[in-house]
Amino acid sequence: MAGKNVDTEALGKAASALGTYIANVQNSIQKMKDAATDCSDNMGSDVYSQRAIEKLQDCSKALNKTITEAESLRKTILKKKQQIQDSANRF
């Protein structure tokens, strides 16, 4: 890896893009939950609506896991960026 430079600006952009992704997915999850609540309120205990709501809840759980993984990756990128900047400042 000697002789290779790392663009810390690019790392910052990647972390920022992940932050945007996380916020957008969280917003979408909330919209789906709100829609499920509205559906439940309007349809009552309709069997088909309840099945759809259950599937949506399963989907939300999977998306939340993805958000957790994306946040972990974002933190790793920011940590690496900081390490590189600290290393460069020592010289």
C-alpha cells in the first residue's frame, strides 16, 4: 500500500451519502408504519389488511437491520478518515 494516497474528502462524501441513505430509509419506514396504522384504522380487523400489515412489519424489521449496518459502516468510515487525518498531521 506504500505510495498510495487516500482521499479523505471522498471518505467524507461516502459517510455523508450513507447518512442521507439512513435518513431516507428511516423516513420511508415511518411513512409505511403510518400507512399501516391508517389501513388498520380504516379496515378494522380485515384479514387481508392484517396480513399486509404483518408483512410490512417484517419488512420494517429487515430495513431497520440494514440501517444499523449502514450506520456501523458510516462510523467505520469516519473513524478511518480521522485516523488518516491524524496520521497526516503528525508529519
